[in-house]
Amino acid sequence: MEKNFESKLSESAKSMKASEIRELLKLTAQPEIISFAGGLPAAELFPIDNIKKTAEELIEKDGRRALQYSTTEGFNELRNVIIKQRLEPMGIKAGLENILITSGSQQALDYSSRIFVNPGDTIITESPSYLGALNAFKLADPNFVEIEMDDQGMKMDKLEEALKTEKNVKFIYTIPDFQNPSGVTMNLERRKKLIELANKYDVLVLEDCPYKELIFDGEPLPALKSMDTEGRVIHLGTFSKTFCPGLRIGWIVADPFITNKYTMLKQGSDLQSSSLDQLLTAKFMEDNILEEHIKKIVEVYKKRRDVMFAAIDKYFPKGIKYTKSEGGLFTWVEVKPELQSKEILEKALEKKVAFVPGDSFFPNGGKTNFFRMNYSCMSEEKIEEGIKLLGEVLDEYYK
């Protein structure tokens, strides 16, 4: 008897679609592929020896607690050290009542739409925006409103126009520092204006900050949460880009009323984030190892970024634009309007080079002449080689 499992699915499950490029990007797992596709930190820089030593000390001293259930909110020692070492340097004032530990910031993105968004409600995003956030938000069946960006971030006149005209705007989603995928950083004037507009039009702001500490040039700008006067900014942080993504430790900082809603949802979802990983991360920070690790990876990533940008200038056809990001993990490439980045990817894979086509980063689609490249997880030699090969592919389109 033929089984019809489709009829058993919820409406949101029925709407799920596999990525058009997933099969192509599976090829990037092959060792011979020079991949600029992922958002991965450099695995060879993980502080394995330090983690091994810290883990042994933790298990010896506190193993029973590390292997037991804990509270949903997270261990106090981890939340306290996040306040001291991560939030206070950004100018963010917070207490334990403001912080929930999550299983990576991706969990926080998923929870955000589930807590605030009904089908048809509006989410305002930068255009382009982070694909993982868009995929999480889409399960709530929202109306996406995209706000155009330039090299200084989201355009505030366009944002105000949307806030004036759109109904049921639940939150503005932004990555203000070294944005994924564009690499753009929002300037100080626009940060202040965004807070002003959020207050004026009574909307929440979801501030996603995975890359803020990966700064190569210039001075860090204040977090939006540090400028929040009405408790409407929800700040998301993570150790995935600065420490180890496999630990899956992130956090939410928000008004206690909002944090409590996230906590109740997490209780029904996974009860808590890993006790062992929380206590390991807390001890790693308390022993003052993390700051040195961040300095090391920033030095390496800056060098790899510089190699990529120099190679683009040398090997790409004239007329191609790209973001000269001052930190983070990505640059964003724009080719001629009539070109299709997916087609370019297919040609690039024939030369064993990969990147991510850009159309999926636009919530409502329709823009096909962009692609994202990562510079953190390939060696300088492979970056040079890969950009040269990609330049050969692009030359065919610019003859």
C-alpha cells in the first residue's frame, strides 16, 4: 500500500523546500575543493591543547555537576563571565535576569520568530541578510520587508518609510558589525537613528552579533543594546566564531519579561544547553585563555582577508565590485546584472572552487548577480590559487 506521508505534515513542514544549491555545495566537502563557501572558523586554530587541559581539570574537580541536568537559564558562572568579559566591554549593562544561555545563536533566531511572529506579521531585514536567520523566520510564515543597504549599512530613510507604511512590524533584524553576507558595518549615526526609529514606531530590534570581536581595522562601534533606552533591543551573542562552534554556546540579552518568554520556550524545546559545554566555556574564560585566542585568530583572519582582496584586485575582471570588509569572515561580490551566480558556481566547481550564490540571502529573492566568499578557513596559498581560478571563470563572462 502506497503511503501518503505528505498529508500528515503540518502546513509549515509542507512549505519547507530543499536548497537549490545544496547538492552543488555538498561537493565542497571533497578535500580537493578550494571552498570559500562556508562561514566556518579555521579548525586548525582551535585551542585543542588548552581545551583538553581545561576539560580534564573540570571533570576532576566538578565532573558530577558538569554531567548533570542544570537550570534552563544557564549556569551562573557562565552568565556572570559573559557579563564581565563580553557585555561590559561593549557598554551593555545586564544582570543574570537578562541573560539566557542558548544552543548557539541559531536557536535564539528560531525562538525569536516563534515568540513574536504570527503568520502574516512583518519582519524587517537588511537586504541581503543572513540565510540561517531567514530560514528560521520563514517557518513563522512572515511578510519580509527588505531594507536596501550601502557601504554604511541599512538606509535609515528606507527603514522609516517601511515603519510608516507596514502593518504589524514585529522586529527589525540586523547584523550591525561585519554583516553576513555583505561584510558591511553600520556606522554610528545610523545606529543612533535605528534606535530612535525603533522607539518612535514601537518595534523591537533583534541585534545579531556573532562577528563583533573579529575586527581588523578601525575602532569598535557601540552595540545597539548599549544604546537601548527602552529595553526593546534583543542582543544575540555566540562563541561559535570566536571559540568553537561545536560547543553550541550562545546567549540572549533582553528585558527580563522577554528573557522569561525565551526561557519558557527553551524549557519545552531542549530543557537546557549542555552542562559540560557551559562549564568548560566558563572555565576557559575565567582562566583568561579566550582573549589570547581571539587575538590569534584575528591576526590570521586579517592576513587571509588581505590575501583574498589583493588576489581579487589582481585576477578578477575590471568592473566587478566587492565589499572591503574591516572584520568578520566574508566579502560580498557583485557581477554584471545579467549574470547568474548559480551558473558561475557550476563553472567554478569544474575548476574545484566553491562560493555561495547570493540570491538566497534576499528574503524575497530576485537578485541573482551576487555571491558570498569566506576568507577564514582556507590557507593563504589556497586563497591565492582559488581566486586565480575563479578569475579565469569570470573572465569568460567579461570578454
